[in-house]
Amino acid sequence: MQLPKPVYKPAFNVTRASHLVSRVRDLEASRAFYCDLLGMVVSDEDPKTLWLRGLEEGCHHSLVLKLGDPAAERVGLRVLTEEDLDLLQRHFAAAGFPTEWVEVEFQGRTLHTTDPAGTPLEFCATMQTRPRLFAHADRFHGACALRLDHFQIVTPKVRESLDFYNGMGFRLSEYVVKGDSLEMIFLQRKGNPHDIVFANSAGPRLHHCAYQVPETHHLMHVCDLFVVGDKEGQVEFGPARHFSPGLARFLYLRDPDGHRIELFPSHYHTVDIEDEPLEWEAPEFKIGGWTQPPDRWWNDTTAFVETGR
């Protein structure tokens, strides 16, 4: 399969996956899931919103939960500087995508736009900060979620997404093919296998967002907590290991509104120029290694508010 050549020096610098904005029915139920079980921290709250971060995160939020009918609002990405944000806005506008400058609490100047898959995106260069808690052992409990790592989007426009994101400097780390069809792409900016993944299915819809945890045993421990709390039905897939893209040990959970969260302890690095994309043929693509995902892992996804799909 012909792949686009990497763009090592793009016109602007997108640095990483930053945050997700979602809607939930019950903020207290969400607080119990994300803070008591996953170990995340509340940065701020009001009667209609929770702003959460992981224990290692210094920026104000990586997950924003708003009161409403369950859906995903925006996938957030960061650029390095305000100049990068202006250059990115012109890039999206020149490509024919709508752009809008918006005011977002706790963030600097923020751009709303969309990508070829139809994913609602939110870019910012700055965000308020809060103390990192990685040295506060007394704050570690549950799964001890450390930091946001990546998103997975399902869309029939996988090839278009590859070409567009490649043009923004995202590097392809791994991909899955089935015959002549490009089934999944793993794209990164921060130097591990992925910041954003696109998988071939009806969409655009959000499949999951992923948080890193300190050790493999945290995956087992949080499963035990779900059993003790009579919530084992929210443990969807794993603990197991990806014996294909990513190669990480993993656990997939469903929050009280059905939003899917992946937890995993580690990734390999994809920083050096010698790192070439790794191809997987669909028959060898074993997402769960020694176990297979349930049908709902493949088929249940979260609609974006703007598309309703």
C-alpha cells in the first residue's frame, strides 16, 4: 500500500492529544467512576460541569464532563504556541473546513473546527495549570490514572484522515490493512505509538479515550474494585495485551453513561527518524492477544453532539 511521505517539519506544531469534552447524565455518578475508581482529580466544578485531570497532569483538565444527554462534544489537541494556533486556523480554513474562535473556561484562545472524518476538534495553545500530584503518594488510589494518552475515532474516511493528518506532521506508527482497504491508522505527535487512531466503521463516532496508569497490577486492582462495588458489568474487555498495534497491556471499562475508557501501563517510543510504520494484515491483527473482544467492543461507540451519528 502506498503511504504518504512523513512531513517532519510542518508549518505549525501540534504537540499532543490534550482533552476530551463529553456529556453525562449524572455528575455524581461520573465523579464516583472517574475519581473514586480511576483515581482522577477534580480541578474545578460547578453544578453542570466537572473538570478532571490525571495525577501527573499539570494542565487544568484532560476530561471535561458536562451535564446532558450522553454524547461526545469535542476532541481536544494542543499546539505549542499562539502563532501555531493562527497558522493552524489558516490551514483548516484553506482546506475548506469551518473554523471558529471560541471562549472556553480555563483555556487560552481556542479554535473549533473539524477534520475530514467529521470529528469535532478543539485546539488551544495554553491552559491554566494546577499542581502535579505524582509525588503525593496519599493521592494515589483506584487505578491511579496518570495522564491522557490518545483517542480512537471510527469513520469510513480512514485514508482521507491519514493524508490530512500526515500533512499536519502527524507520523504514522502502525496501520492495519485488509486486502486493499486501510482499516486502522495509528497517528502520533508526542513520540509514542498514537495520539489519535482512526478505524474503519460508520461514523464519525468516538470509540474510546485512553489514560496511562503506573503499573500492570493497577489494571487488576481496579477490576477487583468494580467487583466489590457490584459494577463488574462495566468491565468490558481485558485485562489482556494487544498483540498487534500498540503492544500494550490494557483494560477497557464503560462509565455510567456507556463512554468507553481504556487504561494501560506503558507504550514504546516512536521518536527517531528510523522508526518506520508497522503494517498489520487483518488476519494477524489480534487486538486482544489471548482473548477476543466482545461484540459490543467492536460495535458500540459514542455519537458526537454535532453529527448525532
